[in-house]
Amino acid sequence: MAAKPIYRVVFHQQGEVWELYAREIFQSDLWGFIEVEEFVFEDASKLVVDPTADKLRRTFEGVSRSYLPLNAIVRIDEVEREGPPRAVKSEGRVTEFPRPFAPPSPPER
């Protein structure tokens, strides 16, 4: 059996761009959200610790599932292996893709 794929998820979070790695990503039953599960972090026992990676590791410690709004997601890539999680200041403006405010209601009978 092939190993589970790893996904790199890049999204906006409070003025920063966060890059995380996870093994499970799918569209949520909550309209307008993507579910992210099984976060993947590098070994924490390394001699040199990146402060931003450590911040993200602490933020998602104990989180089994996270719901990310679609309009916050920049991109999702399937990658061969995980890398260091990153959080960098967001530069410039990103305009979200126009979308309807609510899902269409079912037809009346």
C-alpha cells in the first residue's frame, strides 16, 4: 500500500501567511470551510529550533482537526515529504475570489 500523501496548506491568518503540512484534507460539511487533519511537524528534538515552526507547533498542539475558511486559503499542494512549517508577515493585498454569500436554497415544492 502506498504511503499517505502529504499536503502543504498555505493560508492567511491574522496578517500572516501560514504554511502547514497535513495528511488529510477534505471539503467540510460546514459550508465554506476546508477540514485539515493529521498535522505533520518535523522532529522537535532537533538541536536548532526555528521560532516560527515552534510557534505553529504549539498553536496546533492537541488539535485533531482544523476548519479553514475557503477565502483564507492561498493554495494546497500534494508534496513528497513535509518541510518546516512557516509563518511570515503578509505583504501586499490579496483579493478573494467573488463567491455567493450563501449556498443556494433547495427548490420549493
